[in-house]
Amino acid sequence: MKDLIRAELLKLRTTRTVYWLLTAMLLLLAFAILSESSNPDEQRSLALDDERFLLHASMMPWLFTLLLGVRAFTDEFRHGSIMPTLLADPDRRRVLLAKVVAVAVWSVAFTAAAFALGLGIGLPRLASVHADVVIVAGPLAALFAKAALTAVLLATLGVGLGLAIRHQVAAIVAPLLWIIVGENLIAGRWPDLAKYLLVGAANALAGIPNDLTLSPLAGGLALAGWSAAAIVAGAMLMRRRDIA
């Protein structure tokens, strides 16, 4: 199993997909942070883990790790490399698990890169307005851990979706439409239901301020449930369908 996980990590590390997604995430994060005005009086009243630039850093990886998870399988179906992958190890469940572990590792790396960039931009801006920054290691580590776990769960969900749908464009467009359109429509009409969907659960798990009322534990369980459902659906379809 270790060799299979190393092989999946090598695939991601040596393809352009990871680096394009990482670059796009960092550029979008930098734009989001720099486009916000800085109010010195407001900044003085907040601990570092409550600063908006770290909230941006917490949320920004989610979409990109979801797409990374989707492409973990759809890239292989698109380029035909899934056949040699399964010839090397015919146990499809092991291949699925190895891909989940590989995208989880990269999801943590995406989150770390986002936090590093957020701090690299945000701290000098606070210093420029002479803000009194309160840095407490515990809450800052907890914020990172929750953001990383959210990114890992969304990447896992992406792996399941990519395996279930297989067609790369459809597998990418479907979750984007659901998040942007579907969940917003549901939130407007049934807010009590919306808080258990992807965005509401992710916000709750990561501790992002919002109008929904789920606790981080409930949000994590809801998001884990969606991820598990996607993985189970993908695994069942993988067993029943021909790969070629």
C-alpha cells in the first residue's frame, strides 16, 4: 500500500494540474486580501486568528482541493492512464484509497501555502498601520487544523465525484453549479436545510462567521457524511463499470 500511495503522490507531483491549481489559488487569495481596505481601529480589536486575511486563507483552498480531487481520477480516464494504474494493482479499492491519501496530503499543503501567503501579506499590512497584533499559538493552530480538515474532506468528496462521473468537464462543472447556484437557491428558501449542505457544513467546521448555526463538530460530521457518500458511490460504480 505504501508503494501505491508513493506512486499516486509522484503522479500529482509530476503533473501540471497541482501547480496550476496552486498558482491560481495563491493569485486569487492575494487579490482577495489586497483588495480589502485596512481600518487601523478595527484591526486593533482583533486577535490574529480573527483577521480577515486568515479567514480568506482558510476558505480559499476549498474549491481548489475539490477540483484537485475531481481531477485525480478524471485525468486518468481522460488520458487513458487508468488502465496501467489498475494493471499495476488490480485492487480498485486500494487504488481509490491511495488517491484519497495523496490528495489529502496535497490539500494540507495547499492550506499551508494559503496561510503562509496570508500571513506574508497580512502581517506587514498590520505593521504598516501600527496595529497591536495579538498572536496566540493555540487558536491559530486550531484555525489551520480546521481549515486543513475542511480542505481534505472536500478533496475526498472530489475524488468520489470524479470517479462516479468520470467525464472531466461534467465532473468539474457539476459541483461548481451545485455550490454557486443550487445551494444558494436552497439557502434562500430552506435555510435550515442549507446549513447541512457543503458550504454551510464547511463554514461551520472551519469556524467561518456566517448566518448558519451548526457547531464545528456538527459541520464536520455533515461534511464527512457528504464525502463518504461520494466515495461510496464512486467505489460502487467503479466495481460495476468497465474501465476501458
